Amino acid sequence: MVQDKSLTFDQSSIIAAILYSILATAGLFYVNLGGAFLSAFVDGLGVERDIAGFIVSANKYGAAFGALIATFLVKRLDWRKTVKLLFLCLIVFDLISTQISNPQTLILLRFIHGSIGGLSVGFGLSIIARTYNPDKIFGMLLVVQYSFGSLGIFAVPRLVDAYGYGAVFGTLISFTLMTLIILPYIPNVKSPVDKTSTNNNLFKIPLNSMLILVLCALFLFQASNMGVADYAFELGKDIGLENSKISNILTIANLISISGGLLVYVLGTKYGRTIPLIIGISTASIFTFLLHYSENVSIYFLANTITGIAWGFTIPYLLGLCATFDLHGQMAALAGFISKMGLASGPLVGSLFIMNKGFSFIINIAAISLLIAMFLSAFVSSKQVDN
């Protein structure tokens, strides 16, 4: 039976951590393809960079909407059955997207797809939040995302060149199918809350000032990083690099960035969260600013690599900090919503300014926003009891 299979791996094992991470990645895998996804629309559909940015942002805003819905449902629905249905729906919408070339229609389809994916990721994050050590598994989540993201960044531009823009959707379908196959083997977690407390509080979210501050930090961190990362391919083109060269550089950078999540998996909260947050976010800000000097290919590579490491190192601590505000995974699901709002808003801001202001303006906004996120998160972490 499915439930018996789910007991095969112990919840504290590294295999279980990988399985949980794949579950929480599938609905939002396109984010991990970085600029390859946006660039595929520029090259494959022949649209301008701003239009491609709108398509990508629609997908991510849909994900944010889905994650918000998940915040209210994670306490009520059986996660395994719900996620299985959501994954099947994702495949259907990706298949439909392969046949659409009209940008306006794609924006609508990708918003719906994102909503379904965001709902599934919300369930995945709430499950991780209820495990034995959420910070460590959130670290593994980044390892999984960077690993598969590196493969996608390497393969997608080549697949698009060979088969057209529909190849990006084929890549997403493949990952979703893989997750469906492993779904029965993902270990169970404790029930999020007793039934008596959910019947009358479906729309209740226990917010407080500290949680709001850390959610603001999470939003700024994700928006800043993604606003720059989604245009990494286009920045490479502007400095005279070919698609294959850019793909190789960003693939290697992504592979090295895996070390950020691995470090979190090894350290956990041994040194608390405050110091790691200060180190991680300040490093991201400094090396984001260095993208101003991308005409030097070595700096372009180094900046993308170090910001990737900092991203993979910081997000687990931000998500872990959010998870400390409740015991049921609801705040982790809410953090998923805020995170996706940031992931969507960064490229949207980039789309609004890329044509008139250029990359320099986007880089400056991102670097400053990261510093604000550092102060907010460090303040909240210092007030919370580090676990």
C-alpha cells in the first residue's frame, strides 16, 4: 500500500530530506531554470525582453496566489492525495502551453499553472516545517533546486535551439512526472493540528509584528535576487557572449552554488540564525553590485556564483525563522506565498525598467534592497530564541 511504502525511509535520513525537497520543488521548478526560462521566450517566441519578463512574472504571481491558498488548506486536506492531483493538473497545463505562441494567452495559462504549482509547493513547505529539523531540510531543498536547476540551465537553451520554446515545458513535465513516481515513498509527518482547532479557524493567520518584519525581509531578498537572476542570460548577451557560453558559465555557477545549501544542511542552527543571515545577505548584496563590472567575464562568473551560494545559504534560515512562529507548518506555507511574491515582483520590476533604465538601475535597486532585508531579518532573529 502507498502508506506502507512511505514508511520505508526514516524522516531524519538524508534520503528523506532529498525526497521532501523534490516534493517542494516540483511545482516551482521553472524558477530554478533562472534566466534560461525567460531567454527561451525571447529567442523562441521572438518577443521583447519586457514581454518575456511579463510571462515569467505571471507564472510566479500565480505561484504566489496558490501558496496563499495553501496557507489556509494545509491544516485541512490530506497532503498526499492533494499533491498528486495538483501534479497531474500541472502536466496538463504544461502540455497545453507547448501549443500556444500568443504571449497574452501564455500569460493567462502560466498564471493558472503557477497557481496550481504554488499550491503544491505550499503543502511541501508545510510538510518540511513539521519535520525533525526544518532548517537542515530547507538547506537540502536548496541543494536539490540548484542541482536540477543546473541541469536545466545547461539543457534548456540547447533544447530550445533544437525543438523550439516548447522544450521548456517538456522539461517541467519531466520533473513533475519524476516527482509523481517518488510520491509514495515520501515519509509521513505528524498531523498539523487537531481537528477541533481547524473547523472554526480556516481563515485565521496568527500574524505579529516580528513575523511581518521577517516576511518583508524574505520578500525583499527573493525579489532582489530573482530580479537580477532572471536577466542573467540577457546580461551575458549584452557583454557579447553566445547562448552556449552563457549557459556553460551559469551552469557551473549554479553547481558551485549547491555548496550554500549543503553548508546549511551540515550546520543546521549550530550557530543560530542571526550570524548566518548577516553573512549570507550582505555577501549577496556585495556580489550583486559587482555585476556592474560584468564586461569582465571573470567578474560576471564570480558574481553569479557567489550570489548563488549566498542565496542557497540564506533562504533556509529565512524559511526556518518563519517556521518558528507556529508548530503546524502554516507560517511556512505563508512564507512560501511571500517568497513567491518576491520571486515574481523582482522580474516584474526588471521588466518595467529594463528597456529605459538598463541593467545598472536594476542592479542598484537589488543591492540596496538586500541590505534592508539583512537588517530586518537579523533584528527579528536576534529577538527570537535560536533553536
